[in-house]
Amino acid sequence: MKSRITQLLIPLLGGTATTAFAADGAMQDGGGLLIWFFIGFGALIIMAQAIPAMIMLYSMLKAVVSPAEKPATHQVK
């Protein structure tokens, strides 16, 4: 039984290592201009979502820190 597990395990481990060797030195030049535009566009999307998030965080903190409003009492005559 032990030899059967070993016979199955060695090809499985050897088969997964070949993809790591195939990717060696895939991009030596550092990427093209299109990659930098893609990274910049991703950063622009993150910043566009961060600005409203900061405004909402400021509003929530302002509501927590501010003193509680007193309920208005109206007298009916």
C-alpha cells in the first residue's frame, strides 16, 4: 500500500513543478507602456472609491463626537 501511494505521489508532485520552470524569465524587459497604463487605471479606480469613503468616515465620526440633540417639546394650548 505504501509503494502504491509513493507511485501516485511522485508523478503528481513532479507534474506541478513543471509550470514553475516554464515561467522562468517570462518578462525580462519590465513590461510595456500598456501595463503601466493598466496599473495607473487601477490606482485611479481605487482613489475614486477612497474619496467618498473618507467623506463618509468623516461624517460618521462627526456624528459620534457631536453632542446629542435635545428633543423639541411643543406645548399645545
